[in-house]
Amino acid sequence: MPKLTEAHFAARKEQILKAAFECLARKGYSRLTVRDIAAEAGISVGTLYLHFENKQEIVKTLVEQERALDEAELEGIPVEGGPLEALGAIFGFLIERLDDPDSAAALRVDVELWAEAIHRPAVKEIFQDSLRYWLRRLSELVEEAQRAGELPSGVDPAGLTQLLIAMLAGLELMKVMKPEVPMGPLVGPLRALLRARVDTDEGSLTG
């Protein structure tokens, strides 16, 4: 039996991940099996196990891959102004992307996994890893905005970031439930709100 090259091994892994995504979007997590993924990829179950230990590892890799793609796309967003404008640009990009027809399957996968995370600790941990990354990344921008005098010092960076992430999650769910509702028009009000600064009383948005 010929030895697999590194390039062939990597290509096979991507083939499995693509198949897993298609199956996940179509069947959901709870009904998804390793056998389904192998069949979609056109390989044997034994071949699949050469690359991944189980279904959870495959899904975790998909989530991490999506996060890496998001990070690469966000690096390319043109930003004029300070950190607060950067924060608005990032969320503007994420909201506008909800209207992209190519994002529909990814949104269904996200919502499906959220529901599974309620009952399955392994799935919950996958999302917690991703959430910790986004909280850290976006909280840094809020802290920069505070140092630049663009946000009040009393605003808790983690609290504001959690609020913005929760808002985005709600919009994702709305888009899955009502695909015909455009999300793009919401970008303007959000960026206007950020530019107007977050004016809070003592104790608001604090941890």
C-alpha cells in the first residue's frame, strides 16, 4: 500500500470536513453519524477514522476553521478612525454577511449546534472555546476605545462585548427563522449608536 503524502492527507481531511458540513446543515447534529459523513465524502468509515477520532472532533475542527476564516476576513476590513470605528466595522461586516445567500447553511449549522449545546457538554465546550476567543478579541478593542477617550471608563469591556455578541446571535437566529428579513439596514443604527458613545449610569454594563 503506497504511503500517503502530506498533501494527500490534508486534502482528504478537507474532503471529510466539507462532507461533514453538508451533512450537518442537512441533518442536524443529533442525527448525524460518522457513517453519514464517510458516505458523503465517498470514503470508508475506517479511512475517516485515520483523520478524526469521532464526530465531536470533526465538528470542533469545523468551528475552529470557521473562526480562522472570520479572523482572516476581518483583517481585511478597511477601517478609518479609532478603535470604536473598528468595532463598528467588524460588527457591520458580520451583520451584512447574514444577508449573503452563501451564509445560509452556516447559519443553520450554528443554530443547530446552539440547541445541541444545551444538552451536550462536548458541543457546549466547542462553542465556549470560540466564545472565549471573540470575547478576548473584541474586549481589547473596547479597552482601546476607552484609552482613546471614545468610551466611558466605567463601561465594562467584557459586558459590552457580551451584549454585542448576544445581539449578533439573536440576529442570526432571526435570519434562520425569517430568511426574507434583511439584516443590512441594521448596520447604520448600530454604528450610529457606537459613535454616539455608550452613556451609562454607575453600575451599568459592569461585571
